[in-house]
Amino acid sequence: MSVVRGRPEEPTDAAVAVVIAAKNEDDRIGATIVAAHTLPGVDLVVVVDDGSTDRTADLALEAGARVLRHSRNRGKGAAMETGAEGVRLTEEREAAEGAIRAPRHLLFLDADLGETAKDAAPLVEPVLEGTSDMTIALFPATRLRLGGHGFVVRLAREGVRRSTGWEPEQPLNGQRCMSRAAFEAARPLAPGFGVETGLTIDVLHAGFRVMEVAVPLEHRATGTDLRAQLHRAHQFVDVARALTARELRPALRRTWQGVTARSTGGGREHIRKSGHITRKNRQE
């Protein structure tokens, strides 16, 4: 596993909420939810039905999840935000009823994992123990050959490396566990399929610790037909947008600070300089 060192966070007694974004996954959503409930620390599963036209929402309810619905498809990033907000509102209700507790950590899982979701425990444990603020799944090496979207992976991997100094092995993997503080530091999330790339960059820039963890999870391969190729093109555009937005932020911030300094100080130095932080890969 690879680790990026950053700001430490003390272990807490927080539980874990699983958030699952789903669209037309009625064949696997039930098994995914049942398996998710067996993971360490998990006491809540929230499914966001992102504009499904099948029985995804009904089957998720039957499997014991709390279900939130988007009337139309809004994309993965929006679904993740909705799910996290659902967790927060649940905690507000619990607090009003006298159950005061630490905010839950968030475990994001894909809806099509099925029974293999039970193997996500290695993602949860470092966050529960306080040794990592965000874990990212590393699927078995065989998974790298099935998707065929290497050009999108390379774009995301290089973008994260250029922005943070760290090069993730599987930057697009959506199976992630995060402390609530790390999640809040990354909001607003990048839209659509740029969400994972944006999350990694924003969490690292905020000084939190990120760890990649090998897990034996499985979900559908994307395929190679026209629909799959269009999906990858959409991914590429969303990842590129997420990277562009994050590359522009420092420049826009410097421009704004310069304008403010000139307007208030007549050329005096008012711009706060930030030190360059380097991070190194470490294999454990």
C-alpha cells in the first residue's frame, strides 16, 4: 500500500456511514447493501438513487438502506454530496433525540459491487484507527486490464502528481473511506466523473493523509462497445475539468490578492506567501 503523510487526526469513536450512488442497479444493489452492513463500524447505509428508471430505490429500501432520490440524473459528484448531506441530517435527528456522538466517517462504495462489498473492511480500518484520513481502494491487478480506459487513468494520475507531488496507482477508484473532516475540506466536490480526481487533490492540499489499500473487490468491467467508449469520453472531459479548475485556483487567488494589496497598500507587500510542501511516496 502507498501512503502520503499529512496532517494527523486523532482516532475517534465515530461509526461509519456507507454512501452508495446508484442508477439502474436493481440487479445488484440489494446484495451490495447487505454486504455493506457487515463491515466494521457501519451502522448506516444511504443509497442515492440518481435518476433510476428501474426498481433500484425499492430494492434498496427492502435491503435496509435509507434512500434519497434525484428526480433526474445529476452525476456521481452530486450524488455523493446528497448522500453525505443525508448522513448529516440523520445525525441531527439523532442529536435531537439525545444521541450525541462523533460525526460518522464516510465510506463510498459503487452500487454494483454485490457480495464483494463485504471485502471493503481494509478501507475502513485505517480511518477508524486514525492512521489515515482517506483510503483509496486498489483493485487486483487483473482489474487494470478489463476497463480499457487507460488514457483517462493516465490523465488523472498525472494531474494528481503534478498538483500534489504524489502519484496514485488507481486515481479513478471510487471505493473510498474518509473522515468527515477530510470530506468537508474537499467540498464542493468536482462534478460527475471528475469527483475522485478532485477529492484526492483537495484532500492532500488540505494537509490530510491519503493511503491506497489493496482490496479484493469486483464490479462490472466497462466494456469496449460504443456506449462504453462514450462513457470514457465523458470521464475524460469531467477529469480534465476537475484538473483545470484546480490548476486555475492558485492563479486566481494570487490575482485577487494582488488586486487587494494594490488597492489597500500602495504597492506594499501584503500578499501572504505559502511554503512549498513536498510529499513522498512510501511503500508499506
